[in-house]
Amino acid sequence: ISRKGSALVKEIHEKQSMNKSRQRFWELAGSKLGDILGVEKTAEQIDEDTAAVGEQGEVDFKEDAKFSKHLEKGEAVSDFAKSKTLAQQRQYLPIYSVRYELLQVIRENQVIVVVGETGSGKTTQLTQYLHEDGYTTNGIIGCTQPRRVAAMSVAKRVSEEMETELGNKVGYAIRFEDVTGPNTIIKYMTDGVLLRETLKDPDLDKYRVIVMDEAHERSLSTDVLFGILKNVVAQRRDFKLIVTSATLNAEKFSNFFGSVPIFYIPGRTFPVSILYSKTLCEDYVEATVKQAMTVHITSPPGDILIFMTGQDEIEATCHALADRMEQLISSTKKVVPKLSILPMYSQLPADLQAKIFQKAEDGARKCIVATNIAETSLTVDGILYVIDTGYGKMKIYNPKMGMDALQVFPISRAAADQRAGRAGRTGPGTCYRLYTESAYINEMLPSPVPEIQRTHLGNVVLLLKSLKIENLLDFDFMDPPPQDNILNSMYQLWVLGTLNNVGSLTALGWEMVEFPLDPPLAKMLLIGKQFKCIIEVLTIVSMLSVPSVFFRPKDRAEESDAAREKFFVPGSDHLTLLNIYRQWKANQYRGNWCNEHFLDVKGLRKAREVRSQLLDILHTLEIPLTSCEHDENTVRKAICSAYFYNAARLKGVGEYVNCRNGMPCHLHPSSALYGLGYTPDYVVYHELTLTTKEYMQCVTAVEPQWLAEFGPMFFSVKDSDMSLLQHKKRQEEEKTSMEEEMDDLRKLQTKAERES
Ligand code: CDP
Ligand code: MG
């Protein structure tokens, strides 16, 4: 491809070849998804699908006179938006034309479903309408978002529209970050935050209305909230629930709440012509770059939106595009129109994210390269061209590895249509699909699989248990997760000592629920009590709760690697993180110090914030802050007690196998254990990520007897020679006996219920 991006793109190619066929994906994930979904379609189904699509060829065909007029005048709509005040812009949104009727329906019903195209004003306007209609006189309005970025950016926009400071009347809350105050009446938050709030306040008394936004995304927390909010609706007559959705699933949501009304916001979209790739595209990064350049050189003004799967690919694409532009400029004598290349993904710093909403300088064409975050959560005006790779990243629970993995996966037809629709918001657009029409019709699933059916449920089980929902199989799920997943997650919680033999929360479990952390991290923190090293594990857990703090610019890779090595604590990445935090503190938390040592100051500051919030919870629970100072073994033991589930045994140089299931896992070259001169026989790791190989992230060497001590259900010192097969058998036996116990309990319960 190009000089700059080539190494990255090469790595991506390797990844892509893994994802090429869906078949291979099922093998990789070793997942039961295929069975759950009935991936094998019947012939009739395919025919039906084909018929539906054959006639269309184009996505939705509705025009709006008001907008067309502006276009005829040659005024691009984004210019039009810029020339109007925010208040005027509000009145041009499709939802404005139905404001009165909508508020009427809300007054008359306790629950309604609102359906409207992306960009019609659901997220930014609904909350304001409710406020204007008096719903904030006795209570506040909450609006949930599946994505953190959306919660933040929308809250900012609404605070601007209401001419109030962010955090005052309008605020947002995401995990570890609460930008609300005593005056807040409109609160945007992630669905996870609201879910946690139900723990403290099951009736959600402070909320007068909850808008469950983007419900079609079917995120894990949204799905659990559905069941919980259904209860709140039954308990509180004064409470209103509004579920908003892109066209997908509206009926299903309405039925779940007892056939509640569905309110449709009239669409205002322009036709989008869809062009398919003629052949299977071998390399979608390369194909995308070519397509984008072609559009830029040959097509009339209008911005481009590209859908890629993740940060690495986005960066590679942006590099490649910049290179092509450079080449073009140096090889032609003519003036080349300007192209403003803008990446967009959730980990991107906020100031760079904001750029996608701004107008490009000197009339340049914007080219936004985004993850599926731009599918529905964010609306950018002025997009006329969409390039769709047909892939996206999805978190999938891989039972074989016993972990969630973010994997590249072909998108669904519904998602593909949603992506195409992005091109038709401000004028007639074009969508280039880098896959064949036959792949669209025959290979893509009709709609995405709800997260609840494809992820690990550890956290959800813990939450529901603490809400005193004893039998999870009876919980009112819209689409129940596979029973195996629930049992698997319960088993893991049992192993951690969170659930007892009859599936109820233990004392440790009750304490763990207080922390907004994944179960193993919460366990690591709390075990610090026993080992008298709370301060040390607190810092490690905080560092693990933020994205990597290492800064590794591509052009200074060696220098930054050398800087990182200076922090290494032999045998432990966890202790290395602790060391970094301690040194940062010793240097008065200075930003310059971070820059000198190739550390990301924002990441470290975030860790410090997380740490102070966790500290607050520890204070509330009256847990004494103990420290073991520099006794490394004690801290390593605490780590081991939380992560023995992720124990691995040395097999070759840098090569390990998971002790429980024999899955291969590798030391990452950036680990403190890499190039130690020796490699420890046993390690535990924080998580496994699947890129070119299965890499263990954040590794610590442990003693085998610790594994036997903390994980007696898996390991014992005596039979350390026991074959993997025997281990597995034993594990199965343990698991079956636990399931039997739980089964017995369930039977007893049912019997007791029947008798009463
Ligand atoms: O939720 P829905 O997709 O129906 O629409 P919305 O997010 O409320 O967006 C309504 C309008 O506000 C669109 O024209 C967006 O471009 C604009 N908006 C914005 O300019 N900046 C944001 N951060 C969010 C929305
Ligand atoms: Mg929205």
C-alpha cells in the first residue's frame, strides 16, 4: 500500500484473512451462536429476502420540499445549518413537525415507543420537549445511551441548545465520570450507569421520565434495563418510559410492554443509490482507499463517510489516504481539491472527535473514517457518499477461551441499510458497498444479534442477584440469553467465591456489587483486605480500568520502548503499572514528567480519577486502607487470587497454554516478562486479546502452590502432573455437581411455591 502505513496494513491483512469467511469465524469463536440464530437459512427464507431487496435497489425514497429548495439554490445543507441559530435549527428537525402530537401521546400513555430515522431529533429534542412540557417540575429526565461518546457529545449539544453550562441543567454520567449537579434536570448517561443506579434505588424515584435511546442497539445493559423498567412502570403510575429506536424492532419493543403505542416520526430522507462490488474484495482497506480517492476526484461536492472496524484500520486508512493525496498533488500540475481526513472512534481524544462536526476549512471535502459509532449514535450533516466495508467489530463470548473477544465480523443487513442511509440525510447520495449483492442477500444476517446472547454475563448475573432475583432463568428478558451462558457465568462467579453453592451472593459477592468493576477486578481489590495491601491493589485496579498509559508514537517506537523498559518490575506487568503510578505521584503528578517518559498523561489522570472514586467506595464500606509497602509477593498473591481462572503454564519460548483448557496464549512483546532471560513456569493474565495471535495482556508470574491454594477446584500441587484431560474431567465434574445443586434448589423452590 504505502510506505508509512504498510506495516500496519500488513498486520491488518493478516487479520482480514482470518475474517474472510464467516464459516471460519464460527470455528474461531467456537461459539454456539450459529445454533442460536439458525445461521443456515432455508431456501424459502433466502427467496423471500431476495424478493424484498430486488424491488428496492435503493434505500427509502422520500423527499422534503423545504430541504430540496435549499439544495436547488445550491446551498449545501451544512452551510444552511451554519447560517441559522441553534433555536432555528431545532425547528427544522423532522421531530419538530410532530411535537404537539408526540407530547399528546406521551401524556396519554405510560410507555411509548418512538421510531424515527437517525438525525430526526430523537436524542437531542425529546428530552427538551419533555422539559418544556413540565415533566421536570417534580423529578428529572434521564436519557440512556449505549455508547459513552454519544452520551457526552449529545449532552454537550443539548446544553448549547438550552444555553446552559454542561453539568448544570444538562449533564451526563458515564462510568467513573459524573458531570451532573444539583440543578441537573436532563441527564444523559450510559445504560450501564442507569443499571447501577437501580441497585441503590430500584424504583428510580428521582426520575419522572426515562428515555431509553437507541434501544435497537440491544446493548447488554439496555436489555437488562428492559426487564427492570417494566417493573418500575408497574410500581409507579407517575413514571413514564419512552423507548426510541431506528425502524428496527419497534413492534417487538411495543409487545414487550403490552402492545404500547408506536409513534412514527415522519422521515425526511433522500434517495441513496447503492453500488455493490462485482467481485469478492480481497483487501477492504486498499479497496476503500481507492474508492474514496475516486469519489474525491470525480464526484460533485459532498462529504464522505467510511465505515471501518476499529482504530488500527482507521489509522491505516487515514495514513494511506493522506499518502495518496500527497502523491496526487506532487504528480499533477493541476490544482487538486482539498480533502480533510478525519478519524472517528471511541478512544479518540474529544477535541479530535469534535472535528467531525465542524465545517472543513477552505471548502475542503471532509472524509470521515469511523467505526460503527457513526451508524446511528452520531449524526454528521453533509454526508453524500458512504463507503461500507461490510465489517464491524463485535464483542463475542468465546466459551472455548472463556472470555469475551472483540472480533471482526460481517455486519447484518439492517446495519448495512443503516450505513447506507447516512448518505441520504442532506441530499441524494451514493453508498458504495465493498461486497457483492449476493453476499448482502445470502450471507448477512437480517439483523444484529443482541449482545445479551453473545457475551459473558458475569456482571449481569451479579447485578440481578443483588436485586434479589433468585432464579435468573425466570427474569423477564426480551430475548433470554442461552441458558448455558447464564450457568457458565454463575459457575465463574462461584469459582471466584462470589456465589455460594446454592447460587446466592456471598458476603464477598455483596461487597463486590458495590464496585463498578468486572468481577475479577472487584475481587482483586477486596482480597487486598485479607492480604493487607488495599492501597497497592487499588492502584493496580485503577490502572487496569483505563486504556493503556503507554504512549508509543510510530516514528519513535524504539525510544518509547526503552522508556517503558525502565519501569519494568521483573516478572509482573501489574507491578510495573503500580511502579509507574508511584513514580508519577513521586513526581507530583506532573504532565511533563509523563511526556519525558512516553506516558500518556490523560490516561494516568483518568486512572487517578478512577482511583479516587474507588477510594470513596472503600471509605463508604469502611474498609481500612492497608498497605504492604514493597512486599511484592503479597501483591502478586492478591493478583493470583483474582485471576487464577486465567492461569497459564509455560510450553515454549514466550509460549504458554491456559491451565484449564489448554488454549495457547502468548506473551506480548511489550510485556515486562518478555526478554527477562528466563520465563516463569506459571503466570496469570488480565485478559486475552486476539490479534495476529492470542496475546495475554498484563501478565504476572505466580507460584504453582498459590494456584492450588486459591483455585482448588482446578489445581492441586500433588497432582500437578495430572494430565490436562484429567483436569478437564475434574472441572466438568465440579461444574455438574454445582449445577445439580442449583437444580435441586430450583425444584425445591417450585415445589414450595406450588404448595403455598
Ligand atoms: O437521535 P436522532 O438520530 O434522531 O437525532 P439527533 O441526534 O437528535 O440529531 C438531531 C440533529 O442535531 C442532527 O441534525 C445532528 O447533526 C445535530 N447534532 C449536532 O449537531 N451535534 C451533536 N452532538 C448531536 C446532534
Ligand atoms: Mg439518536
